[in-house]
Amino acid sequence: MIKVWIPQKVAETGTNFLRERGYEIIEDNDLSNEVMKKNIKECDAILLRTAKITKELMEESENLKIIARHGVGYDNIDVATAKGKGIWVTNTPTALSDSVAEYTVTGILMCSKNIWTCNKAMRKGDFFFKNENKGVDLMGKTLSIVGLGRIGRAVAKKAHFGFGMNVIAYLKSSKQETVPDYITLVDWESAFKLADFVSLHIPYTKETSGIIGRREFRWMKPTAYLINTARGEVVKEEELLEALIEKKIKGAFLDVLGEEPVKNNNLFWNIENVYLTPHMASNTKECMERMALYAAMEIDRVLSGQNPRWSVYPYKLN
């Protein structure tokens, strides 16, 4: 029987889809190296969440044809090794765009309205904390989207049409005519200098690792906020911490950090002008069901002899 290994639990919409088509499911939450080597040797496909699939592990595979990533980012997969072994790597880019975009807009609202700080003050009985800690309106403010993929475009649309924000964006190697008319493309420096809110939507790669740091924070307005629902590794966190402490920027909303899970001694733990959430922008019931189902569908396509719909390779794999 054809076997699909699911190292971490996914929504039943995904597992039921595969079972209905006759696949045997290996569900094993043991991520020890020994168990993972055993499972990858036996399986024909992997429906993967955040577990790491390394070169060492893939060398153990005998029948593996596809690693279907439950999500967008695939930095937990050694893609070069997979390609070399003729293994498809796919993701689910259309499953979570609106969920993450909604969450990003929530972050913008949390920052602009001082919701968390006022909530804490209210619980301490300080009803009038609000008088010296006023929020700001979003109407007419400038939102900068750094990385204008599906999620970035969804955020831009919601911000412009929902709140009347001006939207600018940085998109490498692109022209104005390729984007909606309510988005103005700008250069890298302007994306930080002109913004009241900078929202990051770039993937984590060798090129983007630590791409945003002290220089960019110095460009930003002292009243501006950084919103990161992309990857923690794209930001130099110690330099962000410095900018926050020195009030070079107003604050930050961080759903992602360089080290996850976050430890109690994290750099940002006790910084008042930082909102921290546990990498949960896509953590809705509907989104989890879509990601599980779409990843399962990719597995079924490949194991049925078809090409996948959402390959991370920009070409067909021979």
C-alpha cells in the first residue's frame, strides 16, 4: 500500500481526503532522528508542517516522491537535496493568504489604537491611562508592504479599501503596471522612510536573512511601527531591540521570531512597545483545514502520476 507520513497532526480534512483515496497514513508525533529515519524510509509522500527534513533524512528515503508543505514557507526542507533526488516539494500558497492578511491588519489596528497597553492599564484600575496614550486613525496613513506576493497584495487591498490607507510597496524587479493602481511601487529606502506602518511579507532565504536592521530602522519615522507576520529571521533582532529601546521607532507587532518556540528570556519579553504573538497568523480553523486539504491534494496528484499545482520549483521536475 502507498504510504503517506504525517509527522505532526493536521486537520482531518487532509487525512480523510487521503484515506478515502486508499492511502495508508503514518501518523507519528515522535520527531526523534531514529523514528524519522524509519518513517521516511517507508513512505511515498510526506505531508509536512514544521518538522525539519534534512539532507541526512532524505538520504534514507527509498520511495519518497513528494514533500507537501502545509503552509507557504519551506525553509525547513533541504530543497536542493530533494531536487537532486527527484522529489517534488510543494506548498499551499493560496490556502492562507486572506487569513494572514486579516491577522496582519489586526496587528496594525492593535498598534494604532494602543489596545494592549490600554487593556493592561485598565486591569490595574487606571481608567484614564487613555488620556496620555491616544491612538491614531488609519485613514490617510501610509502602509508600506515589503514583499508584494499573495499575502502582501491581500493586506494592501484590505488596508486601502477597508481603512482608506495609502499603500506603497517594495517589490524587487517589478514595474508599476504590474500592480493594482492603488499601490505605488517605491525603492527600498522609500519603503521605510515614507511609511507609518511597515509590514513585512518576504520569505526567509539566504538573500533575505537579516536584510532589515539598523539602517532601515533609522530610516523609519519615530512614530512608525514594524509589523512582521513573515519570518523572524529576516530582521536583525538585536538591532530592532535597540531601535525600540531608543525610540527610533514607535513600536512593533511580531508574530514571528528568529527562535521559536520563544523562551522566557527572549530579547523582547519585557519591552513595552512590542506586541508578541506565537506565530499564529494562519491559525484559524478554516485556514488549517484548507492547508491540510490542499497539501493532501498535491500528494494525490503526484502519486497519481500528475504534476503538482504548487511546486516550489519554477519548472517541471523530470
